[in-house]
Amino acid sequence: MVEKVISLKKRHRIAVAWAQDPNTISALSNAVSDGFADAIMIGKADSITDACKKLSVDPEIFTIINSPDESKASAEAVRLARSGEADVVMKGLVGTDKFLKAVMDKEAGLMLPGAVLSYVCALQIPSYHKLLFITDPAVIPFPDLDQKIAMAEYAIEMANRFGVAKPKVALIGASEKMSRHFENSVHYAVMCKMADRGQIKNCIMDGPLDIFLACDKTSLEIKGIDTPVGGDADILLFPSIESCNPFYKGLMLFAGGELGGLIRGTTKPVVVMSRSESERSKYYCIALACLMA
């Protein structure tokens, strides 16, 4: 992905809200150095400059805009994107709720008309043989059927950008058994039929599946389950933030995972990451945003 972005020889302008974050500064410094980004750093100017100096990063490589608080910094980053002065909006140290409030503002935000706002990320995990796309770890607490369909379509589109022509989509549950006690089972049945009929395009879809059946071929033999995903999933769609967010953070913390992710459903790419995530993951998110811009 990074090689592809660098080969395009085009710089995209990244507006960062509440930018005095060392990992974000380091990631953007590398993106600027690699030639595919220019950074507009919005926040406490003195704190941004001090953080740069501690990291041995020249603050002159950035455009720094002083802002007194995180809400105003978020609104300014979104304004720059709306006006065409920035191509990508990125969350710095601002809380996710305050940042997304600016992105979703009906009058001044970045929402596409009638679109579902969701989050998709690509995970690189040493113990898995390919990239794994997951959704939604950040935006929709308990997605309804229409939101799950949008989540699947966004993830399929992103996988296509990475060259996966017909991704295998696993609709994740605690078990592979259908149950009327779980609304997700009903949603998943509808979605699988839609995929069979081409209403959800360019994918192989099955669910509910647990993580083992989605990503471990030996589990199919042990459980005696036949699924077209075949323990070889490209995409995992989770039923809630409470299931998806801890899953990906666990992979980052314990399994050496790195990710690149984006908000979908907006007029410009929006990068939302946990404040504790690594410089490398933030760099990948910036590269992904530039690829999708």
C-alpha cells in the first residue's frame, strides 16, 4: 500500500485535530518525508512545537494553526476539508466523540447525504497469512440491518482497492448456530441471501460464524462445519463496537498487529485512531487515506 501511494507522486493535505501527539507527529513526519503528505497541525502551537523538538522533528515541515481547545480544533480541521484546503481529516489527541461530532455536524460536517457513517480497517497480523479487514470498531454501537449492509459494502470496496476481487466475508457471532434469541442471526440470514442474489456484490458471505470458523481451516474439520468462507476470511463483520473494538485492540497489544483504517460515508477520508496506537499504525492510516482520497 505504501509503495503504491509513494508511486503516485502526489501529496495530500492532512488536517489534524488537536495535533500535539508524539505518535501522530512522528507518523506525519515520515509521511511528509516520503513525499505523499503535507500536514496542517491544529492545536496548542507551543505544545506541538515542543513535541516536535523532543522527537527531533523540524516543526517547519508542518503548517501549525493555534487552537485553544479540542472541539474548536476539530471544527477547524473539518472546515479546511469542506473548503478544499485539506484532502484528509485526522484525529489527534481529541476524544473520538468530540471529533466525530464535528465530522457529523449536519450544517458544517463531512457526511455524504443519506450515507451510513462507519469504520473499516485493514489489519496485518503476523499469525495470519493475509490482510484481514474488520468492521466496525469505532462508530456504530449496535448496527441495525441497513447499517450492517453498509458496513459490509464499505469493507468489500476497501478490500477491492487492495486487489482482493471477491473477498470472503464472515459475519461474526459467538457461535455458528442460528438463534431467534440473537437479532444478529436474523440480520445475517438476510445478508447472506442478499449476497447470493447479488444485492451485496462481489463477495462470498456466510454467518453467523465464530472466529475459528472464519479464520482457521482446521476448525472446519474439528466441528464438521461446511462454510464457503472456509476458514480463510478476508473480512470480519462484527455485531457491535463492544465486540469489534476489544478484538482489534487485543490483536494490536498481544499479537503484534498493525492497522490502517478509515471512516467511510464521508466526502473526504477521515482518520480516527485510538490515542494509544503506534506510530507505525498511524502512518499506515495516513497512507490508506491518501490512497482512498
